[in-house]
Amino acid sequence: MLTTLGLAVFVVYATIRSFVRTAYWVEEYHYLTPFYSPCVSASCVPGARHFGTWVGELPMWIPLAFLSLPFLLGFRLTCYYYRKAYYRSIWLAPPACAVAEPHARYTGETRLPLLIQNSHRYFFYVALVISAINTYDAIVAFHGSGGGFGFGLGNLILVGNVLLLWAYTVSCHSCRHVTGGRLKHFSKHPLRYRIWTAVSRLNTRHMQLAWTTLGTLMITDFYIMLVASGTISDLRFVG
Ligand code: FES
């Protein structure tokens, strides 16, 4: 029940926020919420278009981050940890080891729709690009109200979120396979072995990182929404 509730809270929050189109950009400090990045349409406020304007005005039913959201959703939905969680808690296939499941036949991930789970590695490649975009957004946000360098609580939140997103992405099981999979002799590939060892270490924390990043994404968006709407002002250290 907790797993279901946790995922439901995130899905509801992210869906509402992705469509409201308000309070996603703080002009003064160049804070852009990750739920609206990259913002590449004419519907985005000009300052938030870090990568230019690729398309014209979007109808209200298309989220401004239409380029990243489907892939991020696909990345999370097909994640090995979330699979385990929702197969057990929601789909009951199987509910646990040695517990009979309510479905008549078990076909695993060999048929549609669960066959789609095999696309996870491709979502992983796109997630790497999106993490790089979020990193760029976090760097651009070191902006003072009068121009030049600035630094506030929003920067700490943005940078903390992006670091954890990298940790979650790199700890992915597909990343383990990309770095060290299909090798017969680790001794012949010392660099890949080192990287694989580091990724494997992080991989043991994948579940914690999956939950933590759901939380940090919501906190980052919520904080930027409060500052952008003028509900609170950013705590500034410099600029
Ligand atoms: Fe969770 Fe790849 S296994 S993101």
C-alpha cells in the first residue's frame, strides 16, 4: 500500500504540475523547474528557452517539457526496481516468492504489454541526455538578481537534485550492463572493470535512489513554484 501510495502521489503531482504552465521559471535567478525542461516551444517564457525555440505555440494538452517527459516516464516505469515494486504491490505477478498469483498463467515479460520492459536500456540512453540538460539548467541558475554570479537556497536544491538524479541514472541496471556486461575476461578490460565495480556499488542503493529522487524532484519543483509565484522569496547567500 505504501508503494502504491508513494507512486500515486508522484504521478498526480507531476501530472498536475506539468500541465498548469505557471510558476515554473524564476526570471530573477534563472531557476527552471525540471518538470519544464527542456523548454523549447514558443509557449515557454523566453528566458526559460535555454536551447532555443524549436516549435511554435503548443496547445494546452501538450506539456511544455514534451521532449523529456515521455522518456522520463518510460525510464521510471520500466526501471527494474519499480517493476519489482509494482509487480508485487499492484499487479500481484507474483505478490512474493512462493506466493500463488491470481492470474491464470504467468508469461513474464515475453508478451505485450510487459514485453515493452525490454526497452529500458534505450530509455537509459535518453535519461543520460536529460540528466545533462538538467545539469546545464542547474549551472545557468547561478545567476544574481542584478546579473552576474548569484547563489541562493534554490541553487543548493537544484544542484542536490541533479547530483541525485545522476546517481539514480548511473546506478541503473542497464548502466551496469553497458559498462561491464558481456565481458569474458575482466583482466583484459581494467578500465571497464573499474567503472563496472563503481556502478555496481551504486547499484546496491538503486531502490533508495529511486525513492529519494522522486522526493527531490517534487521538492525542487515545489520550491521553484513558491519562489516563482512570489509566495516566498529565495534565501540568497550571494547576489
Ligand atoms: Fe532503475 Fe534502470 S534499473 S533506472
